[in-house]
Amino acid sequence: MKRKPVHPGRVLKEEVLIPLNLTVSEAAADLGVSRKTLSELINERSAMSPDMAVRIAKATNTSPDSWITMQSKLDIWKSEQKELNVLPFPLADETFPDILEG
């Protein structure tokens, strides 16, 4: 089993807000979101939205894709932990080679 990916809210809190000595209220104001919205994100009670990823990317001079990728990896990991009862499509390996190559 792969290790659980880190939540992007934790990264924001530990790698940005704490080192910059920013309070949740200050950071929320800078990002143009409510304190509650930011608090839910950094305390891992909500997911990173594309809108929030763009806001954080602009504030930190990073890429929105990097923030969304963190969230996607976490979402996929969580889904993989579920018992899903799925039957493979017949001949899936031969029918969809372009999809499988990426």
C-alpha cells in the first residue's frame, strides 16, 4: 500500500503560513476568502478547489497545478482505499492502448 499523500492544506499551513508568521485571518484576507474557508482547508476538513489553488498560487508565486495535483493524489489514494466491486471490461487491454499509454 502506498503512503497517504499529504493534504495541500497541511502544506499551506506548515510550509507557508507558519514560516511567514501569518495568522489564518491575515492569510484569508490576503487570499480574498473567509477565515472559515481557509481554516477548513488548512485543518484538512475541505479539499483544495481550483479557485483556491489559483488564489494560493498567485499569493505564493507557485503553480495552481501543483496545488491541484496534491489534492488529486490524495483523492485518488482515498478512492483506492475503498473496496470497489468492479469487473474489467472485456478486452480492455487491447481496446484502449492510447488511453493506457497516457
